[in-house]
Amino acid sequence: MRRIDGAALDATGPWTRRGAYLVARRRGATLTARDVRGGNLSLVARTCRRCGAVRVTWAGRSRIVRLGSKRAGRRTLRVFRAAGRPQGTVRVRTTSARRVAIDALLVSP
């Protein structure tokens, strides 16, 4: 499993570093990882009652991941399970003006 930390992601927009997390509170802030190849893609993020949502795009597919949860904490959320080994740019874009905290992307074969 390959871990792509927040420090290795290209940030566009108002992202700030808070401990291990990259945090955004505005819609449209984007994190980008180029040339990602693997079978499964997961997002390591903080969940909470008032957390927002992100749209994750990879290899021509897109999915919205909601980070709102009754139980606050660090979670690993599977975003895509792909047949084969797709390759492409991963974009994580905030879709709400609520708090979003991203730690890393996990890519497994």
C-alpha cells in the first residue's frame, strides 16, 4: 500500500496545515496527486458532525465523499475499487463551505 501524505499533494486554494491535516473551510479548494496507479483508492480524513464533503476524481471516475459523522475521529474511507490498475491524476475538491480535514491518500494494488 502506498501512502501519499498531505505534504506531497499540490494544494490550490485556502488550505492550511493543522498538525497532520490539511484543512479547508471554503468550497473549491483542491488537492492534486499526479500519476497515481493502483486498484483501490482510500482517503484518510477527519470526520465530525459539522464536517463538509469532497468530490474525488480519478481515472475518469468521480465520487462525492461526505465527512459528516456522529462519531468524530480519523477515518480511512474507501473511495474507489477499480478493476485492473488505472492510472491518472487524483483530485480532491471541497464541495461545501464546511470544515474538511485531509491527512493522506492510500493507494493499494
